[in-house]
Amino acid sequence: MYVPDLYRAQETALHHEVIEGHPFGMLTAVVDGRIHGTHIPFVLDKEPEHGPNGRLRGHLSRTNPVVAALRAGEEMMVAFVGPHSYIRPDDYASEPHFPTWNYAAVHAYGRPRVMEGEEELRQLADLIAHEEARFLPKEPWTLDRAPGELVEGFRSGIVAFELPLDRLDGIVKFGQNKEPEDVRAQISSFRARAAEAAAAASAVADRMESHNAERLSFQPPLQPSIQPPSQPSTRKAH
């Protein structure tokens, strides 16, 4: 990952925060000399037994060509994108400025290992539990509520894997190169945006505050969060 020093995120806790808040990553691998990308949700395990960087778990369709690289244990990368937004020149306190983009992203690297049996089942159960938790206080849907034949039919079409993480690269670009008065003006603009964009805009503003706190002379949020916008419990088709 290309990361200018000003925007480099070195803290593992911040890397994990981006991944947990935005677990739908892009798995990339080289298959037959060509780069393949697959978009899938991941579970992040942070317990000490999984090493200083943790591990990712996920699953692919058995027909995905990347499965061959999984079985070979070849190095792969997963890209996660945190809160991000277009920055308008009109949002600055000073002039002139050119449009830009603020964002957080993490690239995770490791060599996969295919999981079968109980490990595969646990990956599915943990992924479901992680996502169902976003809808609390609704009673979570659990794997044991599905008919056994439905679960086995699904499992027959997937390959589960773990990816112990050898390396994490992160970037957090949230106005660190701008003057404090311009950062304050951008934060105010995000805070004032329409309700339908409030959650995403607030996440960007939180990051701008925390990554410029010393220069802006205020404390960062007590619990900075890189979280996706809250979702309603009833989904509608778009």
C-alpha cells in the first residue's frame, strides 16, 4: 500500500477497528498469472493465540477459482475500506482549494489455510453472530434455527478458510495536511449534513477530530468509532 508518512496508521488497534467496523473486504489472489478479487465478509479474531495481528476467517464458493490458491497456501491480501467521503472546496474556511477525498483503509496479508468440519461450521456461526449483533435488541438469528439439510446443502457449496495475518498496512487521511481552521470548517460541514447521511458523515468527522486533536486543541472522542451507518431491522429492496 502506498502511504505517505503523514497518513500512516501503525496502531494494530486502529487496523482492527477498521476491519471490525467494515468487515466486507476484498480478497485478492494471483491465479494462473492473473489477479482475482473476491468481495466477502470476514470475521476477525484478536485473541493472543492468533498472533499480534490476529487472523481473518471467511468462506468462498467452491467454484471460485481462488479456491486453488487457498489450498496452495499462497500469500493473499484483503482490502478493507473504512469511512470515506468527498471533500468539497466549499467546505474549507480558506481559499482556494481543490476537491479531495478523506478515507481510512487497511490491507491485511497472510497465507490461508482451508478449514473443514467443525472449524468450517464455527466460521459460519461466528460470522452470523457478528452480523446479527448489529440488529440488537432484535433476537439474533442463529444457525441452529435452520433445518439441518439446508445447512449441509449450503456447506457443500463453500470452502472455509483462515488467514493468519503476517502484516497489516493502514492509511488514515483525514485532513492532517490542512490548516486547523479548515479542518474545523470541514467537521462542521459534515455535522450539518442531511439525516440520511448523518452516520457516515459523523464517522468521518470523528476521525478528523481524533487525527487532528493535538493541532485543534481538543480531546478526541472517548470512544472513537469506525462504524458503518446503522441499518434498519427491516430491509427493503432498492
